[in-house]
Amino acid sequence: MTYTSITRLGFAGLVIASVLALNGAIVSAHAQDSDTKTPLMKPASDGGRDPFRKYQSPRVAPRRSNGQVMPPSIQERIAQYRAQKLAAMNARMPAPKPTTALLLSEMQIVGISHTPRGYAAIVEASPIKLSYVIYPGERFYDGQLVAIDDNRLVFRRETVFTDGRREHSVEMKALRQPSSADAMTEVKALATDRAVAEPEKQKASAADKP
């Protein structure tokens, strides 16, 4: 009886120890599996947004404009104009006007007048010392004449950049003020006209006397 009881108790203890060891192995495997899985939410320190902080839109870095394309020299522009004029003549098309080879900065407004076609302006190209009569819509190398007022011209300037962008701006040019040399010339011309006209008046008055 004593041997049988001892055997039964030993077998029961062995079974209990086996069950405990198996449960421990299952719990350890489950813990390792949980550690290898990726967490659903990343902590704020990993680069995620903190849900307790106010949302701020990301800053957009300002776009840096590339350099401005500088126009060629007046000699190169005149050569381009002559080539375009020759090509237009060969194609029997209207030739471009000479102002297409000139920059807005090279223009001086000499005078403004009213014609049957509307307002017209007389401009002088400073590099070549030539004058032209222009009307609204006239094109230049870097812009276009938009309107003519009583004492100024309104242009639309076009600026070209090396990245291909084109920007337009409004530019106004006032009527050129006469210089001191021009004023002296006008005074001398007026004095000469008076000197020539005075003898003519005297002759006319003497002829009218009986």
C-alpha cells in the first residue's frame, strides 16, 4: 500500500511539473512574438506628430530666382533685325519695324502729338541718334508701347530669366524736358526770325504809305 501511494504521488508530481513547464514555454514564446511585431503607432520622438501639440503647416522655402538674361549689344540687335527684315522680304511678308531692335531704356520721348490715327509720339534712340514716330502697340526688343497720354508713354516691359520664366511689369516714360542748350538754341532761332521779319515789316509799311 505504501509503495503504490508513493508511485501515484510521484506520477502526479511529474504530470504537474510537465504542465507547468509547458505553460511557461507558451508564455515565453508569446512574449517573444509580441516583441517582434511593429507597433501600430510611432512615438513622437521617432518623427511622428505629437497629438497634444497644435498643428503647424510646413514651411515652404522661398523660390530663388535665377539670373536675368541680359540683352545683346546694339550691334548684335541691329544685325538680328536686318536678318529678320531680309527673311520677311524673301517670304513676301511685312518687315519688322526698326524699334524691335531697341530697348525701352534707349528711348527718349521727344514729343507727343495728335494725328488722325490718334496719339503719336516722337522718340529718339540714344545709341544711334535716330528718331521714330510710334503709336500704341509698337513693339520693342524688351517690351511694347501700351498707351500714350498727354505727357507720358506707358510701356509693358518683359523680363526674361535663365530658367525660362518671363515677368511683365508696367513702365512709364515722361516727356523729355528741354535742356539748357536746347533752350539757348530756341532763343537764338527766335531772335533770328525776328531780325529777318523786322525789315520785311518796315518795307511793307513803307509800301503802304502814299
